[in-house]
Amino acid sequence: MIRSLATALGPASAAPLRRLLALLAAAAAAQGTAYALLVPLIQNLLGDRPAAALPWLAWFAAATAGYAALTWWAQNLAFGLGQDVARVLHDRLGEKVIGLPLGWFTPARTGELSRLASQSVLQLMNVPAHLLRPVVTATVTPLVVASVLLVVEPRLGAAVAVAAPLLALTLWWSNRAVASADAARHHVMDDAAARIVEFAKSQPLLRAYGRTAREHRLLDDALTAQGRADRALLHRVVPGLVAFGFAVRALLGTVLLLGVHLALGGDLDAATLVAVLVLAVRFTEPLATAAELGASLRMAAGNLAGVNRVLDAATLPEPVRPQRPETTEVVFDDVRFGYDDRPVLRGVGFTLPEKSMTALVGPSGAGKTTVARLLARFWDVQAGAVRIGGVDVRDIAGADLSARVSFVFQDVYLFDGTLADNIRLGRPDATDDEVREAAGRAGLDDVLAALPAGLRTPVGEGGTALSGGQRQRVSIARALLKRAPIVVLDEATASLDPEADAAVQTAVAALARRATLLVIAHRLQTVRAADQILVLSDGRISERGTHADLADGAGLYASFWRERAEAEGWRLVGG
Ligand SMILES: Nc1ncnc2c1ncn2[C@@H]1O[C@H](COP(=O)(O)OP(=O)(O)OP(=O)(O)O)[C@@H](O)[C@H]1O
């Protein structure tokens, strides 16, 4: 567990951790020495000359004082390190998550990540102060006590030395039995967490169809599995604890019987027998404490394994010698890519000229979003290359690339803050005037005028206080403020009211004037306004050209155009 903790905390925390372990070991050794000094102390006190116990008493007091001072020092250090654990683990997990490819974020992993970052990190804060000390004490103190016993009374010492590995074996066996049940429990807990998040997110849908919690089978099953796993864990824990308690008592009983037998035979004086029995009790005490902490130890080990699994996950490699593109021309050169060996793009090639607007259209599931994600290097291509200004995106530093590419998603997430906070996300050092200007250019003026506090109006968690069209305009304002030279816009598929639609179109036009713009287009007006239209189907660009080039043909674009015209025409008549 100590090694896992050191790995999770990283090299920066290695020195304080080593210092803490050294202090804890010194404190445990002082405790063992104090226990050991009880033997001559008791022997002398119960012997012919009790006054001879005085020097031993002084040594005993010194060892106890040393133990107290070292423990106080170690605990202070441990509490400080506990605070660091939370900060360091959050920092390291946060940094790691930013660098992970999007493919890593499956629902199960997202569930595990949220458990690790909240519950697990909080539990791990307790490790330095409340777990390391008993663990170190349970190892060092019995060792010192057993060594002293071997010297003072070799026969009883030998009995303890033989019993100690047996005790350790019992502990190891009970821990191993529980560890597998514990791992299974963590697994079902993550599944249940993922299901709860899914259930919460799908509430509007479930309610629309009148489904209740009982009918949500997946969630029910996950919660039932969690209950089963909890019970299985309990069944494994109890026998281990009973077996260890029995082993400890058996050891004490053996030492007692052996001691009495030796004393009755005249081989051991009464004073030494009392001293040895006191020592034997002290020997088992830290082991019993460690056994009681078994559940917490396993939990900590499980949490640390989870944290280390995330920290070990492969990130997209950063270039050794990063290059900076000179232009914003984007080229997809024979790009091939698929998810889980299922090919989606089978040789996609196109160019987005600088400061031009390209509309990407194609059937649902053709891979339009995938193209957009590869441009921002959310994943790496499996063959071919994506280049910006002639430089492969894999040769551009991650921070540089994200500064150059802005995303306007269809499903815009807004953070719980004011409208201004949400727009400022595009460029945190932007002035109020710049935020206001970006909002205006994104067509938000009418929205702001209707809100009581204007830009200072809170948007509610997830932006629920705004409509879909308004949220997308906030996202466009972010992109305008960021001034990224390349913008990818996933146009809303949901119908907007004509005013919102017009505002979004104006905002898109504002983006097109100053950036290389790739629009995953769903609206005729956008497609028509594009300098270039790309049709993606069967993993390739099947048609390319302007609207005039393609609209009268017999290809996919012409049928797309007819379908959309019908749909939008119907909406205008009906609306
Ligand atoms: N993270 C993922 N893991 C596995 N498969 C995925 C993932 N994302 C997308 N896919 C699959 O890849 C294919 C292309 O998806 P993509 O979202 O790129 O298509 P699209 O053209 O944008 O579709 P739509 O117009 O419906 O949004 C689909 O079959 C989709 O199910």
C-alpha cells in the first residue's frame, strides 16, 4: 500500500512521505523499547532490591517520552501530508484527465472517475494520519518486542518467533479472501454510479414516456448487484476476523501455559513470568489493531489502485519537438479511423482553405463528428494525417493546438455562473467590453436586453435558464472571444424559432469572416452560404463542390437538399 501511495502522489511528495515513514518507524521502535524495558523493570521491582529498578524506570521514562515526542511530530507531519494527498491527487487526476483521449471516457470509467475524485480522495486523506501509523507500528513494535524476548527468555521468545509468521499468514489469508470480494464490490459500485448518472440524465425522456424508477431495469439491477456484493463482502470479512482473533488468543494462551509450566518447574522466576506475559500482550496488541483496520487498509489499497490505473492510462503522446503552423489551412490526407476496430473513416481527404467556410454533410452516423474530433486531436488517426498549415497535428503541442481550434457543440454545456462567466471561458483575461462585444456579434443582444441583470444573469446549472438556441449563441460568443483561427461548429439539429435561427446564422457568418470554419451543417441556409460543401458517406468524401455544382446532380447532396427543403418548407408553413 505504501508503494501504491508513493506512486499515486508522484515524485514531489516522495520526500515528505519518506520522512513520515522514518519518524513512524522511530516512534514504533521507541514504543517497542519501552515495552522491552518493562522486563528488567518488573523483574527488579518484584525482586529482592526494588530500589535497583530506579535506573530502569528512568530508561523506561526516557523511551516513553521519546515515543510521545516522535509520535507527536509524526502526527503533525501526517496531518499536513493528508491535506497534501487531496490537493496532489486532485491536481494529478485533473492534469491526467485533460490529456486522455475522448475514447477513454466510457460510462463505466466516468463512473469510476467521479468516485475516485470525490469519495476515494477523501478517504485517502486519512491514510497518512490514521492508517500508516498502525501499519508501521504493527510491523516494527512486535519485531523489537520479539527480539528482546528472545534475549531475555529464549524459550518463550522462540515460541513467539514461531507464532509471529503464523499470525502474519492468517492475516494475509483473510485479507486475500476479502480483497477479491472488495474488488468485485468496487466494480458494481462504479456500475451503479454510472447508472444513477444515466438515470438522472434521462429523466426528461423517462417522464415523457411515463416510466418510473421501478421500470428502469438497468438501475434496479445495478443497485441489486451492489446489495449482493455488500453481503458477499461481509461473509468474507467475518471468518478472517474470527480466525485472526483466535490465532492471537492461541498465541497468548501458549505463552501463558509455557510460562506457567516453566515457573512451576522452577525454570522461571515469578517476576520474569509476569514481565514476559506483559510483553506478550504488548506483542499482540499492534497486530490486533492492524487486523481491525484491515477493511480500511483494503479500501485504501483499492482506492490507490484505482487512482494509479487512471494515472497510468495512456495519453496522446506530446511531440518531442513541437512545431508551430504558419497558416490555418486544414488538410485531411487519406485519414483512416475507427472505434474498437470498426472502421468509420476509410480514407478521407479534403482541404479547408484559410478563412473559408466548409459545410460537412452526410447521413447520420457517417462520421461527421468524428472528422471534427480528429481535427482537434481528441483521438489520433489510425492512418493518414491531419495537418494544420502543413504541420501534422501530432507535431503541435497540445496547448497550442487547443488555442488554435475552437468548438461550438450542438449540445452546449454551460457552467453554473453568470452569462459573462460562461462567455469569458473563451478567454479568461477578456475585459467586460470584449465580452459584451462578443455577445453582441453572436446575436445575444436581444437576449441580454430581456434579462434583468444582462450579462450578470446566472444561467443555472447546465444553462437550464436558457433555450437551446440561446445556449448555442453563448457558445459562439465564447469561440469569437477566444479568437481561435479555426472553428468547428456542430449546427443544432433541433428546430429553432425563426428569430433564433436568424441570430445563429448571423453569428456563423461573423465566425466565417475571421476563421477557417468547418460546419457540420444541418440547415439549408448554412450549406448554401458555404464556400465548399463536402459530402461524407461510406467513410469517404463522395461529393465536393459548391451548392450550384452539386444541387442539380443525381448524388447524395441533391437528395439531401430536396429532403431538407421539404422539411424546412413544411416547418415554415406549419409554424
Ligand atoms: N466514442 C465512440 N465509441 C464508439 N463508437 C463511436 C463513438 N463515437 C461515435 N461512434 C460511432 O461511429 C460512427 C460515426 O459517428 P459520428 O458521431 O462521427 O457520426 P455523425 O455523422 O456525426 O452522426 P450524427 O449526424 O448522427 O451526429 C457511428 O456509428 C457511431 O455510433
